[in-house]
Amino acid sequence: MISFNGLVAICLAYVVLLFAVAFFADGAARRGRGGWLRSPMVYTLSLSVYCTAWTFYGAVGSAARSGLEYLTIYLGPTLVMIGWWWVLRKLVRIGRSQRITSVADLVSSRYGKSNLLAVGVTLLSVTATTPYIALQLQSVTVSLEVFSGSGTGSAIGALATDAASGDGNAPAQSANSAFLVALGLALFTVIFGTRNLDANERHHGVVMAIAVEAVVKLFALMAVGVFVVWGLSGGIAETLARIEASPLRSWDINGGRWAGLIFLSAAAFICLPRMFQVLVVESADEDHLRTASWAFPLYLLLMSVFVVPIAVTGLDLLPAGANPDLFVVTLPLAQGQTELAVLSFLGGFSSATSMVIVASIAVSTMVSNHIVMPLWLRLTGGRASMSGDIRHVVLTARRVSIVSVVLLGYFYYALSGGGTALASIGIISFVGAVQVLPSVLGGIFWRGATRLGALAGLFTGATLWAYTLFLPSFGPVIFSAEFMSAGPFGIGWLAPHALFGLSGMDPFLHALLWSMSLNAIAFFVVSVASFPTPLERLQGAQFVNIFQHSGGPRSWSAGVAQTEDLLIMSQRILGSDQAIALFRREARRMGLKGDLPEPEPGFLETLERELAGSVGAATAHAMVGQIVGGTSVSVQDLIAVADESAQLMEYSARLEAQSAELSRTARQLREANQKLTRLSVQKDAFLSQISHELRTPMSSIRAFSEILRDSDSLSDAEQSKFASIIHDETIRLTRLLDDILDLSVMENGRVSLNLREGTLSDVIERAVAAAAAGEGDGLRIQRNHVSEVVRLHTDLDRLAQVFINLIANARKYCEAEKPVLQIRVRDLGDAICVDFVDNGQGVPEESRDMIFEKFSRMSDQKAGGAGLGLAICRQIMERLGGTISYLPGETGGAFRVRLPRDAALAAE
Amino acid sequence: MTKRLLLIEDEPNIIEAIGFILARDGWHVKSHTSGKDAAEVARRERPDVVILDVMLPGKSGYDILREIRADDSLAGLPVLMLTARGQSKDRELAEQAGANRFMTKPFSNSEVLDAVRALAPAS
């Protein structure tokens, strides 16, 4: 026999062992030597968290009450593992690439990172998990009581009966022990569930401890089974005979209930927060699923194989009314096998603790991530993003959540007083938890699923579950007997157990049918009717097409290889020397000898910050994530990258604009320079020309004046001739200077016009007279006096100067034998044209664009002009608002002077 | 034997002045006003000295000089260049083209006379 204290001591020792295992595993993982921690066997064993105290104790109880029905709970997961292996693989892949931390996170992330959905799933999970935790606490305390009250073997049955009677009077001692167990579990979970700062939310120590517990509970159950079959019944044949003789044989299989239970356990295997935690979040490698797909069903088979023999033998050997849920412990105890009973108790203890630990980690992650953190961030107003110690806040939130969740379970236990048979609490929890199934499966297989659809489905399912199953489970405390039978306000079709008149069904099946079907329908209909946001659409594509998006499976753990990849990438971005220096510095900080540091969070953050300086924060995060996490780039990353590149594009567009402006300025400068150069050349040419024009007459003047001065023997005729040459050249010089000044004044725009009124005929008359002065030769001028009667308002003197020039040119250059100059006046409507046409050779076509330039002279220097005449004419006409141009198509030289209309007044 | 001088110049008054001065000194002066056939005239006339104006209608004095220098039959023909443009680059151009002397208008009569005398082959 063993004392209560002795049992508690064994429990403590066992817990200490678990601490040691977890501590060792964590340490090994941190030092990067935990390769064996990530073996597929550990993964498979960790899945056994599915088998809680409910399965450990309850399966035998269920078999004793309902025959083989307990098998459904094992069949569901087995079907999923074997038949839906690919669904799990998809879930694991999505969980990996999207850094999913919980079911709530999965649903929220899929539906456009909706926090409302996350909160909904979290609340549902808390609600569904709490009774389950209570169940575990209850199982531990009840099984403890079996020992504590045990003085003699005969008393056991009575105690067991008492404990199972459910009259709500749990002894104070059991309430205390439940509280102590709850505290101990919370402590363990806080220490090993939140010590890991790893962003991947993976807990090597916890997983290892769970795996050890899996072995313990399987070993315990099988030990009891072996004892029962070979120790009590005397062999396989005898056992089969005993089964044949037992009442179990006569129980019928209820088809509907079976199908419902198989479906429920299959769905729960995917949706339960703790299952999602070990299946997806803690998954080290999706290839482990391959092993688990056969190893886990095998585990379940071993767990279930001795259930019926134990149940049958228990019913046979123990007094009628003994609680079948406790046969696993009471049977060996009744047979005096205290050690075996203790082992069996430890098996149950393991089942309970592993469930509570994992479930509280899973639920607390949801609570802290989706409820506490958003609230905290809102309350602190975004200061968190500045302070950097947000990790600390997350951990604190998670620790508080763990303690709260476990204590919530404890209070539920204390309040309900262990009032219900274990199995039914489990089923109620299951139905609640699987309400997320439509949203999860729809989310990963159907791109049309929307956030509103998921919300609608979840809300409908959760409400129906609460109404038809969860709330009624509290008994008359919440829904009175009358309410249950007649429905609210006497509305029969709203009765919780007979919704829409569907009465006479198993309440569990009734609730499952209505909640799941209406959940799925609401989800589908609202999804079809609503429109997804862009983020939802992108996330939907990422989730549904995860295998196209995420390449091959990559392991979380690559150790040094990762660091090398990081170094290569960093060298590309930071430059070789700087990158190596950074890595060496980090390695020194970690106390490592080589140049490659461990890819631990601190280092990665530093690296990300360094890289962010070069490529922007979002890109840096995505790049590091690609290498370290094997994560695919999330939509938010992409959007952030797009933002950054938009900024870069804008910047480069600005640079381009500046560059365009610079080249435009350069072109303008080049043009200005060319113009200046051209002007400089022109100026040089002009000065050179002026020099030539001035020096030529001065040469004659100097030469002849020297002759006159130095020679005594000149004839009078010679003296007179030379003197007149000097005289003529002086006049030529004067005229040249006048012209130059005239042109200069005109070009500078400083000429003031003397506007007067007069007639065109007067101006021509004056010009002809002036041009003819001193020249008695035979240039005949033909005019049409009638057409010249045009009144003008212009600078008459300047106009006359132009005419004089043209007449003088005709006189100089017209080489006809009998030179004739026609002056024709034509009214063009908006302008008056005065054409000067002679009968000479005219100006050759190639020279016509040159004649108006300064110092351009036709062929030989015939008539001592400086070649400025036409240039001056052009300047004058510009000032007067008209033009002068060469008139092609005439036989001789022809010039057209064009006066604007406003210079010419209408003839009166 | 009278020395022969070819004056290539387009300004009539300057032809008259130089012609008068040199004739008085005993030169036989032949003048030509066009630039185009100036080198040909030089070949035909076989002068002892050439006075060449730079700015001529039809062809520049430099081109005519280069033509003369390129002609072996006119080897050693002394050329005095006259220019109305007194810039230093004109002098350089003249030297490059192979002018023996370079004078700027307006010139002094006695300088021209001295230059022509100096250029005339001693015989």
C-alpha cells in the first residue's frame, strides 16, 4: 500500500523528471545539437497529446458503458492520418510559410489578417478548452482520491463509486490537490512554454517532455492490459471468452452516433488548439508527417487494444456501481498490485498534464497575440514599435494568459464539481472546437472563401453549439427543465435539444448536425455573396496554392549553412569587408571561435537592421526571412516592398527629371556658347572688314599726299588729279563712317523714328532726285504716278534713304546698255509693295541670301561702297515694320519693299 | 634693263599711286585687278617682283601666293604682300604662304620703294 503523501511525492518526482527532460532538450536545442529532437518519432509521440486523461481513463469507461463506441475516438484521427495526410501536409506548409502560431492565427491570416476573426476563434477556443482542462484536473484528483482513501482493498469500490457519483461534493482535499496540480502545471508551462524567445513559437523542451509522457502513458496502459489479460484472465483465449460472456457483446452499434463521433474526432484532430499546436506549429519538418501517418495510428491501436479486456474484467471483478472510468487504476489496486496501480496512475497523470500544458500554450498564444497585444498596442498608442522591448511584453502577456487559462480550468472544475461523466465533457469541448473546421478547410482549398463568410459560419456554429450543447450541460443552473423541454417562451421548435422540431435525437448528434451544417451553409452562402478585400484575395491565393508558391519543403533548422547563406547575401548588400566584420563581431559576442555566428534572434535582428539601412526594412525582413525561416514572403512584406520600391521609383523619377533638366541646361549653354562663338567670329569678321574698308581709302590718301609733298616736278594736271583723288577718298571715308554709325545705331535699336504723314509719290520723287544728284548718266526711271498716290504715316526720311539706296545700286550695278529702272507700286490689301526692277543681269541666285549682309558686295568693287547699303536698308525696314527682299522671277535685279498697312493710310 | 613688277590689286587709286611711285624709280609696272587668273598672269609676265594684295575679288591673296610657290617655273619669285587688315594672324598667314615681305595699308611710299628695291634680284 502507498500513502497519499507517497503518491504526491511520486508525482513530484515525475514532474521533476519532466522538468529535467524539458530543460535538457531546450539546452540541447539552443546549442544547436538537438538534431534528435527533431526526429519524426518525437513528432509522432508529441501528437499523442490527443490521448488525454479522457482517453486514458474514459475509453475504458466508455467501453464498459457503450461497448466499442470508444473506438470512434481513435478511428477519426486514424482516418485523417492515413486518408487526409495531404491535408495535413498543406496545413503544415502553410503554417511554416506564413509563420502561423495558432488556429486563430491561421483563420485570421487567411481572411485578410482579420483580428475580429482571430478574437472570435480565440474566445471559442478558450470556451471549448476550459472544460477540457477542468476534465484533466478532475481526472487527476479523482484518481488521487482512489489512493488517498485506500485503507483496504474492499473500500476502493465504494470510494470510486462515491467519486463518480457526481453529487457535487468534491472533498476539500481533492479541491486542494486540483488547485496544486493546476498551479504546478501552470508553472511548468510558463517556464518551458515561454522561455523560448524563438519567433517560430516552437518549444523543444515541451515537445520532448510530451514525447516522454506519451511513452509513459502507453507503457502504463499496456502494462495494465498485459496484467489483466495474462495475470487476471489467464491468457488471450480466456479473455476472449470473458468478453463473449460480458454484456458488451450485446450492445448494438448506433450507426448515426458512430458516424458522428468519427467525424467529430477527425475534425477535432485538426481543429483542437493543442492538436494544431503539435501538428503544425511545433512541426520541425513536414516530412515527419510521412512517418507519423503510420506511426500515430499504430500508437492509437496500441492504446485501444487492451481497453475492452480491462473494461470487461473490471465489470466482472469489481463491485457493481464502481466507476468504470477508473478501472485502469482500481483494477490493479483491487488485486493488490499497488506498483502497477501507481504506474497506471502516472499514465493518467501524464495524459492529463501533457494535455493541459500544450492546450494552455496554444490558447495562451492566441489570447496574448490576438487579444492582449492588440489591446496593449492600442493603449500604449504605438510606442511599442519604438521601444523594442515588445518581446518582453509578449512573453509577459503569454505567461499571464497561461496562468489564466489553467486557473480558468480550475475554477470551472471547482464550480461544476466534476458533475458530469468525463466522456461527455470531452465531446462537448470537441463539438465547440470543430466549429472552425469549415473556415479552415474552406480557407485552404477554396479561394472564394471570404472573411465575412468565415465570420458568419463561426458565429452561427458557435452560437448553435452553445445553445444546444454547451449551456445545457450546466444543467438547470442556466436552462431550466421547462426551458429545455418546451423551448424559450414555450416555442417548441426552439427547444435546445429539439431544434426545428428535430426531436428524439442524441443531444450530441443533434448539436453536431445543426451547428456544423448551418455553420458550413452560412460560411458558403455569405462567402459567395460577399466580396474579398485585396489582402484576402492575395492571402487566399497564398494559402490555396501553397505548393506552387513555396517551392520545396525547407527545414527550420539549417544551423551554420543558414549563416553562410546569410553571409553571402549580406556581402552582396553591405560589401564583403563590412559583412564579414559584422559577422565576426556577432560571433565574438556569442563567444564563438569562428567567423559564423549562430542564427539566433538577436543576431538576426542586428543583421536585419544593418540590411534595412541599405535595402529598406521590409525587404531586409523578407530577405532574412527567406533564408532563415524558409518562409515565403508574406503579403504584408510584399506590400511594404512595393511601397519602398515606389519610393525608389519616385526618387529615380526625380533624378531622371533632374538629369533631363541638366542636359537641357547643358544644351542651352552649348547653344548659347555656339551663338557667342558665332557672334565672336562675326565680330572679328566685322572688325577685320571695317579695318579693310577704312585702310583702303586711307592708303590712297596717304600715298597721294606723300607724292604731293615729296615731288616737286608734278604737272598741274597731275597735282589736280591727285588732290581730287584724295578728296574723293576722304568723302568715301566719311560716308563709310556715316554708314557704320547709322547701322550701329539702328542695330542697337536706339534710332528714334520721325513719324510724319506724306504721300508715297513725294518720297519716291525725293529719292530719285537725290540719287540722280551729281550723276548725269542715262539711268532711266519709269514710274506710274497714279499708283503712287498712297498716303503714309511713317518715317519718310528713312524710307527715302532705302529708296535712294536701291536706285543708287541700280545705277551702280545695272550693266545694260540703256539701263532702265521701273518703280512699281502695288496695293496688296494688308500691305503696300514698292518694287524696284532694272533691266540688268540681276543677282545670281546663290548670292541672293547674302546681299543683305554687312560688307557683302557683288563681284568687283566697282563703286566704292562699303557694302553696307542693303544691310542698312534691311534694318530700316525692320524698324518701320516692313521688309525688304529680293524679288525673284524678274529679268533684271529686282527688290521689293513692303510696307505694312498701318503705315499706309487709306487714300482720301 | 628695266625691272618688271606685277601689281595685283583691285583698288584703282592704289594702283595709280604705286604705279606712279615705282615708274618714277624706273620700274616697269604691270597691274592686274582680278584674283582668279593672277598666278597665270605672273607666269606669263615673268616679273622680277610681285606686289600682291590680300583681299581680291575672286580669290584671296594667300591662295594666289600658294599657287605661285607651288609652281616651279616661278621659283624664287619675290612677293611683297599688302593687306588692309593689320592683325597679327594675317602676318602669320602671309609668312606661312611664303611671302618675302608683308606690309600693312596705309603704307609709306618710301617703305614700299625700299622694300621693292630690296626684293629685286641683284643684277
